[in-house]
Amino acid sequence: MTGLAQGVFEVLNKSIVRLAIPVAAGALVLTACGSDDDGGDSGGGGTTYKIAYQGPLSGQNVALGENMEKGVQLAVNEANESGDYDFTVEYVAADDQGAETQATAAAQSAIDDPDVMAVVGPAFSGPANVAAPLYAQAMLPAVSSSATDPTLTEGGKFATFLRAVPNDNAQGLAMADFLAAQDGVEQVMVVDDVTPYGEGLAEVAESELSAAGLSVERQSVPADTVDYGGAARTVTESGVDALIYAGYYEALAPFATRLAEAGYEGIGISGDGSNDDELINLGGGSVEGWYLTCPCTEATENEATAAFAEAYESEFGLPPGTYSAESYDVTNMIIEGIAALGGDVSREALHQHLAENEYEGLTKTFSFDENGEFTNTAIFMYQVEGGARVYLGGIDELVGG
């Protein structure tokens, strides 16, 4: 990768808050503390610490995974090129294809490398539910910038899992609030894709819609459905005014195509799993007008992330996507945590530091409760207009909350 201009470094570095070293007396040394490195051509020299990213880097929905991976890579590249650290950071890929069946192998690949001090991810909720207990056994911190299933943090069941994004309790409520504020919306159908993410989001949306006084119907259509014609007819013949699809873009695109063919004219809304340009590439005109919620802000539209967006496009030749900026923030939070620990870096000490300290990122302030749950609940809205995803702003602003 080519180096970035020093001016960009300075703008970005001003956004990073140096965190105080936490008290970690008596911490058990359960992992290695990085490998020795003489520096080479890049990095700060000294010890090399590795940061893994677990997410879909192949298979279906790979675009969402690549958005996040590039955010992680940019943060690592900048840290090594900045000269601010006396250690080197190395990126490690842990591809789980966004599938629960691949999550164990992906997690184990990170766990088995003693120089991996933290993981950004898992990206999807299903794989996170499988991998998080493995990371807990290894005392390896896993900080997800995108897994939104509320049950992942219930009772702090996964000891080293931290969620750096509002969960689907916030996203489902935002969907309900938005639809309740639309004229003529009285009946809503909620369709999930029979994944942990889709079912969790659908359950919250259904509950919040009912609480808002709307009539709700619920359907489940597996993500591997070959022909969505029957499901599309069911929605259209029901006469509902709006449809919430809780799933990923790979399945929504053919579903939306069939809905358009069946003559569905109601409002369509989906969540962060569909909030990617690949939805438009796959669905074409059939997804025109669809609304997309996301606990992610638009990096190219906000002053705080403008320098990041410019650096990202310079590095990769395309603008940042869904969760790119959040993954960049999480990676920088981990790097700052390593720096704050000085020479006493272990997986357990790093997790304690991340869990107990607040970090001011470009996208938001990151802090966690005692269960590893993120303490911010802001949700944002996008819409497909003119064949492009258009950022509309925060849900609270759109509905007057």
C-alpha cells in the first residue's frame, strides 16, 4: 500500500483520544505478548501485535465484510506509517463467509496465533454466537462493529465480547417509529430470513410495531430460498401498507424483484444487512424507493469522518461502505489500548482496558456497560433513490423524536 499524506495523518490523529492505563493488578498472563520484530520497512519496530478481522471475506454478502476489512486495514496501515508507536501492528484475516458453520474455524485461526491480541468482529450475529465462547475461553477480546443481535450480550454471557454498535432493540424500534410516522400505514408485514440476525431484528420490530398501535403480520422466508414468487404473492395479496425485511441484501434483491413483479406498491424497509450498494447491483430498479436503516453513519456526509473518507478512497479506490468507518474506529481503539498498556500487553489486559475505558472515535464515543453492550442507540436512515443509496439522516430527526 502507498503511504498517505502527512496532513491527513494529523487531521485523523487529532480525533484520537489517548487513553489512560487501567489498573490490571494480578491479571493472569494467559497469552503471549507479541513477537519481536526489528521493524523492517514499515511500522514502529519493536514488538509486533496482530489484530484479526472475522467476517465474510468470501461467499454471499462478501461486500459487507470487505467494507469492514478495508476499514481495519486502513487503521493498521496508518498506525504503522505514522511513527507514533514503538510497536508494529499486523492485520490478520479470519474469513467465516458470514456463516455459522465456518465460524469455529475462523475464530480458531485467530486464537491459535499467540500474537493476535484482539479481533474486530465477528461481523454477523450468527457467527458471533458461535465464535464468542471460543474467544472467551482464550481471553481474546472480540469487538464487533456490526453484530446487532440483542442476545449476544445478555447477562454478559460471553466474557470477552464487546459490541461497538447499537443492537437491534434500537434498530427495530427505529423501524417502527419511522413507519408509525408515515401517513396511511396501518398494516405491516415483517419477514425474516431465518437467521439469528433476521429473527432477532424481526422480533423487535414486530413488538415495537404492535406497541405503536399498528397491525402486524409475521412471515419467515429462508435466506436460501430459490424462488421468492410465492412469498411475494403472499405479501402483495395481504394488502399490507408496509413491509419490513429482516435479512441480508443477497436475499432481499431477488425478493424485491418478485415483489415488483407481483405488483407490491407499499413501503419497503430493511436493516443494516441490506444497506450496501450490492443490493442495487443485484436488485436493479426493483429496490428503488426502499428504505434502509443502519446503526452506521455515512462517512462521506459527515465532517468528522471527511478526512477518513478521503484517505479510504485514496487507499482503496472506492468510497467507504457500511461499517467501514466504525471498523476503522474500533481498530484504532484497539491500537490505542495496546499503546496505553505499554510493555505489559496481554489479551486479558487489553480486554479489561477496552471494556473499562471510553474512546472518542470519528463516528461516535465508544463505551460499554458491564455486559459488554454499547451505550449509544443512534440509528440512521438511507433510501435507494435514482439507483443509489442516499443518506437521509438520523431516525430521531426524521420522525421528530
